Amino acid sequence: MTTGTVTPVSVPAAVSRIAAAVCLATSGYLHAQLYLHGYRVIPVIGPAFLLQASGSLAVAVLLLVSGPAILRLGAAALAAGALVGFVLSRTIGIFGFVERGFSPAPQALLSLLAEVAVLLLLAVPLLGRVTARRGPPAAGRRWAGRR
């Protein structure tokens, strides 16, 4: 017999939250590594890498402890922001900074993979909730586009 209120947490949601935290921490570590090994001297980009690293590591630690929606949203925003910066730096440039391909290797590719993984892992529990609410289609229901 337990006392107090216990909020049930589904195992897949907790597992995906912890995995997202690990991936976010990986992204933060890679940004910190790049900051320390040369990016710190690049105007605007250097401080942005330091902020990305600090924010990612802090939110990752908090996600390991708990997973309220605001933390998951913050984690998704950090990952999405890093991805946008990555794309901009390889296309039109960002604050005059342009890179090519997956340079510096292997950090660029690893960071890209970690950030995409964060977004996917945070989406998994949401998709489960949406499909659980919908339930199976009614027997006579016709879906748009189906004939």
C-alpha cells in the first residue's frame, strides 16, 4: 500500500524522454567541444555555440530528472534551432559564417544526427497519444481520398 499520489508514467514515454536527454547532451557536448577548439574566436557564432552547449546540457540534465511539457518543448527548440543554424551555415550563411558539407568532421554529422534524434524521440509519445485518442476507424466511415 502506498501513500500519496503517484502519477503513472508509461515506459515508452520515459524511455524516449531519457534517450532524448542523452541525445541533447551529446549535441551540447559537441557544441562545447567545437567552441573550445576554435569556434570561440568567431564573432556571434562562438557565443552562439557556447549558449547552445550550455542550454542543451542544462535541459538534458533536467529532462533526466523530470519531463514536463515545458522542458520537452525547450529541448525540441534547442535541437530545432541547432538544425536551422546548421542548414543556414551550409546554404546562405549565418552572420557571415559559411561552412561546407559535414565539416568539421565528425562533429557536424554527429551533432546533426543527435538533434534529429531529439526531435524524433520527443515526438514518439505525442504520436502515441494522438493514435490512442483516435481509436480504430468506425466500420462505415469513409476517409477523404478513399473511394
